[in-house]
Amino acid sequence: MYENAVFDGQAEITMDDLEPFVEQCRDLNLQIQEQLGFTLNEDIAEKPTKQLGKFLKIIGLKLKNVGQRNQDGRRIYRYKIDPESLALMNKIKEDRRRPPADKPDNDNNEDFDLSYVSSFDVDDVIEGMGR
């Protein structure tokens, strides 16, 4: 889902894939509280996709349920990054990388200030996501 600083919009995950993510979140709990200003969900082990969705929302992304299956009496839900939210964030990223001379002149459309995001190492938090 996230590798080499790139989100893979085609990768699917299940709750079981997120066990390393849960561990990483717990290890970085203090940094998450200090940098993002919220605490981990108490039910992170039972509902890791809920916590992942909370992190993704910070950077403008969403999870999308893409199906389910039954396995050993359990219902397994499959998720991937919502393609519309990923496309929008990729467009914003590309627009921000473009030199100022190449940007359209529009006084009503100010640049987004996402500088606060760089103070939190997203790689550390989502390193453990299922890939």
C-alpha cells in the first residue's frame, strides 16, 4: 500500500495485514500525540483500519472497502486507497512541485501550506502496512 514513499492505489489490505502497523503505532504513540495532536484509538488492535483511516485523512486520503470474503467463520474485509482521493492528492503534489512560473496565476486560489506534515515522519507510521 505504501512503499518507497509512494502509495500504491491498487494494493489491497485486510485487517490481518495491519498487525505490524498496530505495533508501529504503539511504539510511536508519544510522537503521534505530540506531532498530530491525537491519541491512538483504544480499539486499534481490533479495528486497525479505523486508525489507518484517521492517519490517511490527515494527508487527504481515504480507505475504500473493495469487498469481503468469509474465512474460518470470520468475515474478512478488503480495503485499498480510494482512487479519487489518491488522484486528487497526486495532482496537488504535482502542482506544488511545479516551479512558480509554470503555475497558473489565480489570486483566488492560494497554495496549500502542508509544511506541518514534514515534521512528522509518515514513513515511520505506515512502514508496517501490508504491502
